[in-house]
Amino acid sequence: MKVQVISDDTCEACAPDEVLVGLKQALPTMQNEKIDANSAQGQKLITEFKIKTIPAFVFSKEIEKTELFAKAQPFLDKQNSGYAIKSAEAGFPVGKYVSAPQISDKDISFGSSDAKVKVVTFGNFQNPEDKQLYQTVIAPMLKDYGEKIQFSFKNYLPPTSAQAMSAALAGLCANEQGKFLEYADKLFATQAVWGKAKDAAPLLKTYANTVGLNAADFGKCLDSKKYQDSITATLTDGQSFGIAATPAIFIDNELEIGAVKYEDIKKNIDQQLEK
């Protein structure tokens, strides 16, 4: 059985050796072919299998005949030429990202889709670290760069957290009326209040009034869980990039996780704008 290993010699963290040792134990007859991610063949495979991270591993169809196949099937993406492991979802080490989360018309976003730099944040309104990122990084970033970048906020939260889910739905309802940023400011400022409420909905509706939203439309949107499917989609999106916790912020295809400084984010954005 053949496996194509897509990597990049200029990226030390992209070395596939550790994963290959484990794969060789499970597939003793495996033969691997190394492919440069920057080559025409590498780019073709990255496009065909929508590969997000390297090192990446593409198996020939003979993997179907192995015992590993049944166990690994949830993490395999089938295309005409074989199967690629969804490395980030499978928990494989990420050397670097070769693609970034996409910003669709359904996402919360600001700035032009033609902007040179895309910034995507996966966040949870109930998480104190997300509050810090929003107030110390996101807010000043939007003020400083405006239309020079496109920014998107994607909800990423534990599905079992009722308060976080309600806040995410509320944020999308506020976005519907063009006041996501104002409402997000309020949510983060009052995080300690609604986050402890057994039922956060009444408080979330009160906040809608304070930021000038149409209360009736907002209440209907929130009560009907209008954007539940949107949240499910962003959760799936985040999982495909191996996001384990928030805050997580992508600047194009470079990921920063946890507490970050605005100076570092600004430096990264400036470098991307100068390219």
C-alpha cells in the first residue's frame, strides 16, 4: 500500500517522521512517497483533498483492505485518487496550516471580501480569555485597520453550555440588525452576570434594548434559535482545523491560540499587508 506524504523541508515542525512511525506499525507493508507541498503535485493534492495542514498523508485505495481502515474511516476524506487523513481532526501534530478558514456570506464579518488580509477568530462569549482577546486585540485591530482587513467572528463553544449557546445565538441575532460589535461589547462587559444565570435569555433581551436593537425582532430571532444551524456549521469548521479551545485567531493561514498581545498581531498583519 502506498501513502503520499506531503510536507515542506523549509518547515522544521512539518517533519512527518513521528506520524510515519505510528503508521508503519499499523501498516507494515506501507510504502511512502515524499511530496513537496510547494510542488505542482503537492498543490494538486492539497486542492483535491482540501488539505488544511501539513504534514499530510494520502493513502491509495488499498487501505480499504486493512484493519486500520474501519477505525480510521471517520477521519478519512475519500476522493478519486484515494484517501487523505483529516490530520487536525485526527489529532496529528500540525506543522503548519496550508489553508485558512473561509469567510462566507453567512458568517459574521466586517471589511471587504477583497481585503488582502483575512482575520478569523473562533470565540466563546462566556470564556474570560475570549473577553480579554476581544477587548485588547480585536477592538483596537478593527479601529486601526478598518477596510484594510476582513474580520470574521465564528462562534466556537461547548455545545453543552446553555448560556454560551444562548449568547452565541443572541450575537447572531444582533448581527442580523447590523449591531454585532455593539452587542458583543455588551456581552463581554456583562459576562459575569448572564454567564451565571440559569436562563440567560431575559438578560440577553434586555441588552438588546440598550444597544438600540429592535426588541421584538431580536426576541423572535432568539426564541426561535434562528441561527442554530450556523453555530453548528462553525463548530464543524473549527473542528476541521483542530481547534481545541478558544480564543483561536487566524491571520490568513497562521494560527495564534490563547492569550496573545496586540503588538504581535499587529506585526503579523503589517507583514502580510506589505507582501
